[in-house]
Amino acid sequence: MGSDSKELLGIEPLELRFPFETKKQISCSMQLTNRTDDYIAFKVKTTSPKKYCVRPNSGIVPPRSTSDVIVTMQAQREAPADMQCKDKFLVQSVVVTEGTTTKDVTGEMFNKGSGNVVDERKLKVVYVQPPRPPSPVREGSEEGSSPRASLSEGGNLNYQDATRAHKDAEDVTSDSETSALISRLTEERNSAIQQNNKLLEEMDLVRREISKQNGGFPFVFVVVVALLGILLGYIMKR
């Protein structure tokens, strides 16, 4: 089979653009598109084979189809001067017979001295700055517009409203917790006062009974008063 087209494969892009970062592997891809009715064999070469890994570096592109090629640059210790790169890639393509597989692709197919019509396309390598991470703080909008843009196109809820609602919810929760704590402490205080009054009444009653019987304050009364005082102190500390 044969083809009169000089450009057997369409290649996109014609520049391999690597977002360069030191000590990091970087990959980019290109597409080989066969716009003919023939089977096309391709082979990718580079001037720096130790620096780049190409997968696949050769193969077959059926008629009217596309093949993706991934080029990975090994991690580099330092950036080149002025971010300029002199590396080149060469994509060779040739028409083959139907039924040819990737295993059948050899270097001899791309030898022009054998009479094969070989199409060659050169690609440059370009280093670009890596993409900047998104800023966690939203930048202010243009003059005349609100710096807090709406979260939805309809403008039903903007960032300022959402912040205010969240703060109000926190205030309500905080007020509820404070009220509950004050109520619980008040109940405990009232309970302690009631128990204290009850103990005082019981102590007064015991004192009167003992005074009637003995006319004084015997040792037993002193002990009872001391025990009641200890119990009262324990209750008040709770």
C-alpha cells in the first residue's frame, strides 16, 4: 500500500511544553493522528534518550484514528540558564501493510536508503513555569463591585451573608449553653441553701432538747455539731 501525502501523521502539539520543577518528574503528551486510509508505523526519537522516557516510542496508528504518546522527563537537579532547552524530538512515520503489529516495527522501516517514503517531523522542547497554586484568600474584585462575590450566579447567598449566618448560629449556641450552665448552678446553690437551713433547724432543735435535759452543752452535743459542720462543708464544696 502507498500514500502520496508527505504528512502521514498529524502531530499536536508541535512543542513539548514541560512545567519545569527541579527534583521532580514531569510529563506531557502529544497526539499522533492518522488522517489517511493507510496503516502508519511511527517511531519517536530524542537527542537526549537518557533524560526522557517515551511511551510508546513506536507503534501502529490505524486509518482515521489517533494514538497518544506520553513523554516523561526525569527529575533534574537544577534549572538550565534562562529556562532554555536545546533538546529535540523526531517523529518518523511510514506507511505499512494492513496487519502489521507493533512487534513488527523495526528501525529498518524508517531507513530512507531502503526506498521507504519516510515522513519526519521535528519537535522542540520548551520549559514553562509551573502553575501557581490557587490563593486561599479570594482577591478583591474590580472597583465598584463588592469584594465578597456571590457564591451562586443568582446571588441568593453571598459570602458575607454566609459568614453572618454562621456567626449568628454560633452566638445562639453559645447563649444557650451559658443559660443552661447558669440555670444548673442556680439550682445547685438553692439546693445547698435549703439543706443548710434544714441542718441549722435540726441543730437548733437538738440544742434545745439537750439544754432542757442537762442544762448545758455536753460532749455529745459538741460531737454532733462538729459532724454536722463537716457534712455542711462537704455539701457546700460540691
